[in-house]
Amino acid sequence: MNLLAYRIARAIKNANPEETHSVEVMQYSLGIIINTLLIIVGTAVIGFISGSFAECMTFLLCFSILRLTSGGFHLKTAMACNIVTILLSTLLPSLITFSDSTLWIANIISLIIIIIFAPNPDKNARIPTSIYPLLKLVSILMISSNFFLQSAVIGLAFTVQSLTVIPWTRRRIH
């Protein structure tokens, strides 16, 4: 994906060298766009083939939106992220179903995790700490909405995403 993003950025720069950003900036931005499209298209295709298009896309949408507000663990490479996200979005809605009582428990667990640990943005994110309370509130409201919606797929997406917010590594004290 990085090579494709570089080639597109280079072509854009060659076509209009005066009015474009650097190749590196365009490559970075294009990489994000291409990776996001790959996840969406991969999830959609697998969901369509498996007959669970709506469930897969609902999982991906809810997982992604909660991730934007709550942050969470990042994998080391974009390719690993793509593969894991596609697998989570396509396999979990088919393999795991929550009963009504299990869904309530999953929603409560997700809510507690988010209250305690969110937001947990990537160390490279440029999110002002002043909006952390708003991000936490939005995350809490999103998860709380599923107490009314009672969607097993949404509950599963929120549960999986909330687990990524927990800081599993110990912090070193200096």
C-alpha cells in the first residue's frame, strides 16, 4: 500500500509541482485513504459473499466510530491493521452472538472500561487534552445507546473496541 501511495503522490507532484504538498505528505495522506478503503471494500466483499453484509458493515462502522472517540491499541503496521480489522469485522458477527442477558453484560463491561480508560489516543495523535472529557462523554453515550437499541452486533463491536482502550502494558516510573 505504501508503494501505491508513493506512486500516486509522485504522479500528482509531477502533474502539478507548484501547487501540491510534498510527496511525503501526500503519500502519508494517500496511505490512510487507501488503507481505509481497503478495509471497507474488503469487509463489504467478504460480508456480501458470506451473506452477512449488513452485520459486517454495522460492526465495522460502530467499531470505527467508537475508536475515533475512545482511541486504543495500535498494531505496528498498516497491513496488520487492515488484516485484523477485516477479520474482526467479518468473522466475529458470524461467530459470536449475544443473548439478551449476555448483551446487557457486554454493554456494562464496555461502559465500565470506557469510563475508566477512555480516551486512550495513539501517542502520535494531536488531540488536545482539553477535549478528552468530550471524547469520553461521546464514547459513553455511544455505548449507552445500545442499552436501548439492543443490537448484538453493535454490542459486540463496542466490546471488542473497548478492550483495545485498556493499557495492557505497564508504565515505567522514572
